[in-house]
Amino acid sequence: MQFVRLVVFGFVILTVLYVCITYYSRSVRREKLENRWEDSPVEGMTRDDYIAKGMAKYESGLRKKLIVLVYIIPPIIIGTIIYFIN
Amino acid sequence: MRNIRRFLRIALFLIVGLFLHYVMPQQDIARVTSTEIIRTDFSTFNRMFYAQADAGAAENPTRDLRLINTERKATYFFGLIRGGNETMVFRNEDTGWIYPPYFKFDSSDLQAEAAASISTAQPYEWVIVRHYGWRIRFLSIYPNAVSVRPAPSEDYRPFPWINLVIFAVLIGGLLFLRAMWAQFRERTVDPLADRVGDQYDHVSADISERKGRVSRWLGTWRKKK
């Protein structure tokens, strides 16, 4: 019963964390693109196009997929603790 | 207002500090003198300091409690200063799946290990008892032993590597949360506040100039005078 509680609450908390990190990461990426545009605008491209293209690249990139680690690392840590304590 | 804020900050710091001191692992050099089991009825005051029944067992209002009686080296100031010997009684309970997150299920095995290292005759056999919690006599609570392993010598001082790692992770997590909050404020709250604030600003431009960003945002919710 305790185990079920841990899984349910853990899942809820990790989901909140996952959503927050997703938004944070996206926001940081957009800011970076904006700054890069301010520094050196690309010829023949509007600012919005440049940012949209960069964001599309981010959405399909590896960095975004790495956020799934939020769900993977805690169970690994818990498993390690269980192994070493018992 | 500033005093209230200062008070709240100190109170929060104290609560978090005490909580961490209670929950973090500590290592004592001790000599097991005996192990025993006592029946325990918990009161409303000390119930929160005990874990629950063994992981596979049912919870009842009263149950047996495993104790490990030891003589340990007294330590002060986070173990930096060593004192003489003192008695210390550890309880030995499963922490189970929830709190604190030690995931300890092997209380019976630990009790057997502790019993195996009972040392009452010279030369003494010293062990390192890893534990968390406090011994408060007037509440009848004991620190919970997590593991027992042989100590190289009586004067051995174990280094708290695990605490170091936990603190590093906690501080890193805190900084990350702060960065997240700053980003959220800068990119989401402030533009919104600026839009709303524009109407308000020309009424009291010089006042809002001196206010911080958050208080300016808070100001937009107040009634206009």
C-alpha cells in the first residue's frame, strides 16, 4: 500500500517537475535565439522566422528528449539506495 | 514589515535546519552492549518520531520495538569535537517506502548483525552505527539505526561523504529552481505586468520607478487612489 502511495505521489510530483522543466527549457532556448538574432541578424530572414525555425529544431532535438530523464533518474536513485541499505 | 520578514526567514531557516539535522544520516563509533525488544505504546506526542510497522506487516496501535543498546563516543559540533563515552540507545525500525527515504526493510537482519557484534569484554569491538534521528528522553524517542559495520579502530572518524553529496544535490536543485523562477518572472510575469502597469505608471511614475519589479506587479492589483 505504501509502495502504491510512493508511486502515485512520485509520479504526480515528477510530472509537475517535468512540465516546469519543459517550459523553462523552451523559454531559455527562445531567449538564446532572440539574443543571437540581436547580435547578428541573418540576411533574408525575418526575426520571427529565425526564432520559429530555431524552435522547430529544438522541438525535434535531443535536448528536449533528455528531459525524460526526470522520470528515469529518481527510480534509479531509489533502486541504488535500496540495494545499499538492505 | 522588515522585522516580520526577518523573523519569518529565521524561522524558516531553523525549521529546515532542524528537519535536515533529524533526517540526515550520521555515523557514530559505538560498541554494542546488548539488543532488546520492548513493547511500545505510542502517544500523540512521540508518534511522529516513529516509523510504521515492518514493511510487510499490519499497523497496530501497539507493537514491539527493536532496540540496540550501545556505548558510543560522544561527539559535539557535527562530530568535529570528540568527548568521552556515553550510553546511546538506538531503535531499529523499517522506514519502508515513504519517510524518511532510507528504504530500509531489513530491521531483523540489522538486529542480528548488531547482536553478533555485542562486545562486553576487553578488547572491545567497535562498530560504526549509521543512524538518523534524535534521542529525546522526555519524549522517549530514539535515533533509528540504519546500518552497522565494523570500525577500524576506536579513534576512527568516518567522513560524511553521503551528507556531502546530498547537500550538493539540494543546493544544486535550489539554484535550479531559482533560475527557473527568475526565467518565468522575466519572460512571463514582467511583460504582462508591464502591459498592465503602463496605465498605472503615468499616474505615479516616480513611485513605481523606485519599486522593485515584483512589488510593481503587486501594485497593479491595488486600487487606484
